[in-house]
Amino acid sequence: MEEAGEVQHAAPPLPSPSRSSPHSQGSEAGERYSRKVFVGGLPPDIDEDEITASFRRFGPLVVDWPHKAESKSYFPPKGYAFLLFQDESSVQQLIDACIQDEDKLYLCVSSPTIKDKPVQIRPWRLSDADFVLDASMPLDPRKTVFVGGVPRPLKAIELAMIMDRLYGGVCYAGIDTDPELKYPKGAGRVAFSNQQSYIAAISARFVQLQHGDIDKRVEVKPYVLDDQMCDECQGQRCGGKFAPFFCANVTCLQYYCEHCWATIHSRPGREFHKPLVKEGADRPRTLPFRWC
């Protein structure tokens, strides 16, 4: 069961693969889990107050689900919700109280008409957000792809293995998480050790992520940086400003200032290339760019 998409924001900087603990943001105070927990398979007649009452014994929490504020509904419309705990220790207590069946966790919850229904509890382990496949390789942002629409249960190690099986040369994979709750946002990054694998991945544009219950087609784009100089003029024609455009066409794969983009892309065969830009706080998007 996969929750609906949420707003995706800017990917964090690529970490160094040489660190002993690649995902250090949860290491303080012994934190191991996101304070946001997915709960699925809820009874259809359970409301927000009843969900809160069912989990309050683990600590203070807020119950949320996608578009909750706009819908003004008291019932999670798709049978799942998120538990936002005040303290990370509450998540650990919740996990300890769960029943484990294979690799899934369950807790019994009651509603006005259903007694002791097992619902799935899906915590997010902070260490699952990064995976280094080859620590000997430096991470090159120019051989890194952005993967949009990543199913939230997918771990970095699983993303790395899928992409390595398809294209080879994967040295790192990361799952983008929100800075406050450290919960997956539905996007990831994969760094390759060689140009051939990188080009194969971005040329495919889409990839089928298959793992366990997950089977989803996701989009693959070059990872766009906002602090690169123009590869043509090295800032000489744009006053030393960072290049706003990246051409994802495999014949280019370069950053350009506006002047150099216009010059290079007036050449035959390149007029229809579209630049990618890094949105202020979002994923790379294609810019409808046309020169008169």
C-alpha cells in the first residue's frame, strides 16, 4: 500500500561516501527512526480521535493524511494515515509493541464496528536513507541522477541495487527526506562511477522499480546543481554568475549561461534541446525555452 505523493523539495547536497555513518542527521541522542510513521489498513469507520486514542499510549502525537486540511474529513479516505510523534522514543516504543509477520509490523486497532483489526505499522529507519556501494569512488554530481516518484517504502540500498543491476557502476544512492521529520519525500539520487552508466540511465528517462510489493515506473533526470559555472565561457560572458541552465541532451550534458545557451543551441540539430533548471525549492524541471 503506497501513500499518495507529497510536495518534493530541493534535494540535499550529496554526502561524502567516506563517512562511517553516511546518514548522520539522526545520530544525535540515539535517534534511529523518523518521528513520522505510516499506518495502513485502518478500519474504514475509524476517525482521527479514535486513531489518536489508539496510539496515545506511546506518547504525544498528531494524526495526519494527504489533503486532510482541505478535505475537512474526520476519516482517512484511503485507509491509511501518518502518526507524527513528538518524540522519537515513542516510535521505538510503538515498534516494540508490534507483532512481526515476516518483515512487516502490525498492531491491533479497534473502531466502533471492528475490534482488534491488525493494521500495518511502517516506520522509517534513518540509516536506510543512504547507501554507499563503492566507498573508494568520489561522488561526482555530474554523474548523478535524480529519481522522481520513488515509492516511500524503498530503501537506499534497494534503489542502489536496482539501478546497479540495470545500468552498472552505482557507487551511491540516497533517499531525499524532509529536514524536520526525516521522512522520505518520494525522490532519490543515484551516483554512478562512470559516464557510460550515467548516460544509459538518463537516456532511458524512465525506469521500472521492482522490489517485493513495489512495482512502479519512475522518472530519471540529471541531478541539476545551482552552483556551476558555464561550461562554455567559464563565467566570462555572464559576469561570473552561476549557469542557470543545464542541457540534458546526451550530445551536450553541460551547464550554460543564457548567452552561451543561445549561441550553442542556434546550431543545426540543437534548436530543440530543452534546458533543465533547478527550481528554487524543487526537483529539476524542463524549461519551455525558445529563442526567437
